[in-house]
Amino acid sequence: MTTHKLLLLPGDGIGIETMAEVERIIAFFNASGGANTFETESDLVGGAAYDAHGLAVTDECVAKAKASDAVIFGAVGGPKWADVPYAHRPEAGLLRLRKDLDLFANLRPAICYPALADASSLKRELVEGLDIMIVRELTGGVYFGEPKEIVTMEDGQKRAVDTQLYTTYEIERIAKVAFDLARKRGNKVHSAEKHNVMKSGVLWKEVVTETHASYASDVELHHILADNCAMQLVRQPKQFDVIVTDNLFGDVLSDEAAMATGSLGMLPSASLGAADEKTGRRMALYEPVHGSAPDIAGKNRANPIATIASFGMALRYSCGMSEQADLIDKAIAGVLADGLRTGDIMQPGMTEVGTSEMGSAILKKL
Amino acid sequence: MTTHKLLLLPGDGIGIETMAEVERIIAFFNASGGANTFETESDLVGGAAYDAHGLAVTDECVAKAKASDAVIFGAVGGPKWADVPYAHRPEAGLLRLRKDLDLFANLRPAICYPALADASSLKRELVEGLDIMIVRELTGGVYFGEPKEIVTMEDGQKRAVDTQLYTTYEIERIAKVAFDLARKRGNKVHSAEKHNVMKSGVLWKEVVTETHASYASDVELHHILADNCAMQLVRQPKQFDVIVTDNLFGDVLSDEAAMATGSLGMLPSASLGAADEKTGRRMALYEPVHGSAPDIAGKNRANPIATIASFGMALRYSCGMSEQADLIDKAIAGVLADGLRTGDIMQPGMTEVGTSEMGSAILKKL
Ligand SMILES: CC(C)[C@H](C(=O)O)[C@@H](O)C(=O)O
Ligand SMILES: CC(C)[C@H](C(=O)O)[C@@H](O)C(=O)O
């Protein structure tokens, strides 16, 4: 019997409702008497944590996250916290967790659920069967580099600085993640940067090229400028298998790709740390790609699929339970095939259901 | 009789062929005996300048650009110059011109030519009638901030740094350009940044908000996160009128938007300096959005429309010749309506023509 320790951080807005559906699935697995059980604990993060503690995440919560096998994260933020001090904005909780757990590898699958191909803005033939994995560097670059400040100059003008910073080490480890993943997929990696204007892009391209030569010459490698990548994701997204890129480009390109699939409310993500050399254990956080959607929060209208699929990724990458992960993926595909839709993906002729009905339907398929 | 001094910089690849078509149109205007004539001079830039002078742009060329009423720019770069020293890469010529002429306002219309709506990856109804103006800050941000360097550390690792830097002054002047443009269009501006992770984004949002209050409260202003903007450009591009954003986000978002229109090979851009307080004169450079396309260069296959439309923008913004600019726009729409297409925009049932045939057809419509 293996016990997996999960920390559940629902956060704000619809994160609370979608996490409730994950909890039902966890309870189901625990009750079904398999070889794996889950021990869960919940905590506050984001605006909810700020309201309770004046901090977007507490030290205790970070410690619990480090001690758990996987963190399942909902979403943070909302207009309620528009004016809190910058250091305590809801996003700061997420950013601190990423940094303190050293979750450098953000995996963002951009897949098109066949039942939803028509929901894409792109023509059906361009997205049908689309399956991209975006590997975004998550603990470096302009998100965390110092100096990062606003200073008031003598003449009263302000001057804001952010620092884009990458080292050989950071680029090499994320490149390896991308090559490893590509080997299990289409064996092709596109590395996106702007070496024509950024020195970090020059180093990025150089280190990815060297890592490829020494570590993964069996994988097909393409270098692509980030602006061109943004174009190609619209023009012909199926040309991509794995895309590896930095923190900021990864933020923009993965959102663009997610929207192109037509399956935005459905997409999970995994943020992984390095594997411990002895135990193979790695810290990890799983979260939906969508945000906290304050406008529909608390109305049983949110789509729980992305959060449930994130839990599925946790089973696969943190719990060694890929069979059960496959089950979850199949259950999701199944309810879609049955015509069930939450409001965000509603289409003519389908059956609109709420958050909890969708959760129940997925549970039933398990 | 007004004489306009133009500097023509064809650059590399298809820039040379597409500029030749612009020259024919200039000759036509000069021969037609109107109140405006053009005095043109040409020079090398990019790889061509490097081959001749060992520099991507010479001081003399920069001086000529400063002295001209408008620079018409083709495109630079190609595999031939993949290994030239970084400071002399073809793009460096373009970047120096932007910086030395202080061309801080990059206007990138993303319009969908009705005849080409079907060429878009997006569904027809999402792009038909699309008309966005992206206003990209062009002389600040991570493109030019210092430090910008790669250093080798004691342990042999390298560390690359780029600096994203914005001042109140830089943000205010680009915001004003956006508000001024919006007033002549749909009266709506979206300002895109990442204030949730970047201090430059915090300052950007703050200064745009203040400029709006004091200068343009008649214009509808929306703040949008850059990653969400990348999504919305796919989901529902027609929600946008003017988008104002920084140098790096502008690079990525404008390329994405251009591709979404289905009219990529057709799109011009203008890069404008500040207007002189006394004379009203401003320095300006006009260039197609597409690149140098080395694979089809020299084969009479390039689409000259984007470069011709860039010349049209020069007439409008630098020569006070908006009537003639309208004529050019109409001529372009006319040849498309006639079914003429270069290879890049070829569709079933249309007539494929080469670069010079397309140029001739446009000339005939004038
Ligand atoms: C919430 C925000 C800080 C975050 C980011 O920019 O990384 C989000 O956009 C994401 O992509 O996970
Ligand atoms: C050629 C390159 C330096 C340039 C840029 O990044 O600005 C190009 O992509 C553009 O958008 O004009």
C-alpha cells in the first residue's frame, strides 16, 4: 500500500469549486481499495490567504507544499484584491511556491479534444488531433531576475526595471526535460527565443544546441524565433510536437496555443522540480491553465475538467499511477463524447451541465 | 511644388525585389506632374551592408536616414550571415536605425483584406472586416536596456542578462500616440502588459492610466494582461481597435495578429519619431511586416504588396499625401478583387502572378 501526500490549494474564485470535484475523485480512489491511497491536507493561497493572514502564501503552507508528494492548485486572484500591496497580490503566492519549490519545468499540453475541435477559432482541419507539449522554464528569466524595481528619479520621472537572466545550468536542465519528453512523443523539439535581439536568447540557443549534441542527438531540433513561433501557432499548429522556451515567452505562447485548441477550460499543467538523485522523488505542483474567473465564481458554472486533468497529471508524474491517469483522461473524453458541456464549452445540440454535475459524470465513468 | 526626400533601403532577400516595385510607383508619381515629387536615394543595409562595409549599417547611411523625409525599408537577413559577429548581424542595422532616429512609435495595422478572409487560419466570421492597429513601443524595453551581456562565471558557467527598462516619459509618449490614433478609429485602446509579474508592467499600467485621465478620457481604455491578449487575438480578434504595448510584447503580439488576418504578406508598418515642435516634421521609417524570405529571393515570387503599402503609409504619415495613399490602398484592393495573387496568397480559382506582374497591375490601377 502506497500513501501519497497531497496538498490541495484551491485558492480563489472558481478554484474552490473545481477543487471540490477533485476531492470527490480522491475520495473515490481512497474508497475503492486499490494499492494507492491519498492523504490530503488543504490550505489557503492567493487572495484567500491574504484575507486570513495578510500574505498570499504563509511559510507554513510553503513547508507543507515541500513535504507533500504533489500540490494540486486551483487558481488565484480577483478584483477584490486589485489594491493590495504588490508583494501580497494573489499571484505572489503562486510565484513564491514555484520559486521556493524550484519547480523549473512547466509542462503545458495543448491538446484538442476531438469533441471540441469545432469550438476552436481555427479551422477544424488545423486543430483536429492537435497535440503539443509546451515546456516552459518557470523559475528564471524576467519573472525573478534582480534588479526588479521602480525608482523615482531626480526630475520626478519614474524608471522601472526588470531583469531577464539565464544561466547555462538553467537552460540545460529545461532542455533535457524537453528532449526527454519528445522521446516519448513525436521526437521533435522547437526551441523558441529571440537570439536576434536578446543576449539571453543567444545563450539559450547555444546551450540548447550543445545539450542536443551531447544528450539528445536522436531528437529532431529546430530553433525558431519567438515572434515567428507565435505566428506558426496560428498558421499551422500541428507542425509542433514539443516547444521549449523561457518563462515569459512560455507564458504568452502557451496561452495562445491553449486558446487555439478550442479546449482552454480543459487544459491542465504540471510544474516539476528536479528529481532527487537518490530517491527519484521530485516536488511538483499541478494547476489548470485557466484563471480564477471571478465573474462566474460560486455559481456552479465553472468547468472542473482542467483541474481534474491536473490531478490526472499528478497521478502520472508524481504518484506512478499512469493507469489511473489514463482512466481519468478516458473518463473526460467519455463525458464529452456523451455530449455533456459546461457553459464555457457549450455547443448547439449538447447538454449543458454545472460544475458538480460534470464532476459526477466523470466520477461515474471511473 | 513639394519635394519629398526618400531614402530607399531594400536590404536583403526579397527586400530587393519588392523595393523595385516601389521605385516604379515613385517614378509614376514623379512623371504624373502632381504637386508632389520625390527625390530618392538608395543605400545598403543588413547583410548587404555587411558584405560591402563590414557593418550592418554605416554612419553615412544613418545620417542620410535622418536627413530624409521618410526611409522605405525592405527586409534584412538570411542564412548567409548566420555566423557574422553579433554586433554586425543584419538585424543590428535595423535596430540602430530605430534607435538613432528615435523611432519610438511602431504602427502595425493588422487588417484582413476582404478578398483574403478565407486565407486565414481563423474562421471567416472571426476575421472578416478585422481592422486592428497595434502600437508597439520601439526604442525601449528589453531590446535596448543595459546591462545586456553574457559573462562567463568562475565555474565556467555562462550567465546572460537583458534589461527591460521603461521610464514615465517613454510610456507616456507611446500612450499618447495610441490615444490619438484611436480617436480617428474606433476610439478604444487596450493596453497590454504583465503588471502581475513585471515592475515595468506596473509602471506601464500606471502611466497609461494617468495619461488617459489627463489626455484622453474620451477614449475607452482597457488594461489587459499580455498573455490574455495573445489568447483574445485568437478567440475574438474583432474586440480590439488599438492595442498599445511594449517592444517585446509588441513584437510577438503583432506577428500573431498579422498571421491571424490571413494577410501576412500584405501588411505594412510605420515607425515614427516625435514631431518637431516648430516644423511638425518627424523622422520615419516604413517597412513590411514580413521578413527577407531567403528561400524565394531573386525568383520573382515575392509579394510586393506589403512594401508598396508601406510606401502608402509614408505618403500618409510623412508626406501629407493621404489622397494618394488612399489611391494605393484602393489599387491593392482592386488587384486582389481582380483575382491576382502571388504564390504566398494563392487560392483556388485565382490567377498566380510574379512580383513584377503584381507591381504592374497595381501601377495600372493608379
Ligand atoms: C498568474 C500569473 C503570475 C501566471 C504567470 O504569468 O506565470 C499565469 O499567467 C500563468 O501562466 O501561470
Ligand atoms: C528583425 C527583428 C530585429 C525585428 C524585431 O524583433 O523587432 C522584427 O522581428 C520585427 O518585428 O520588426
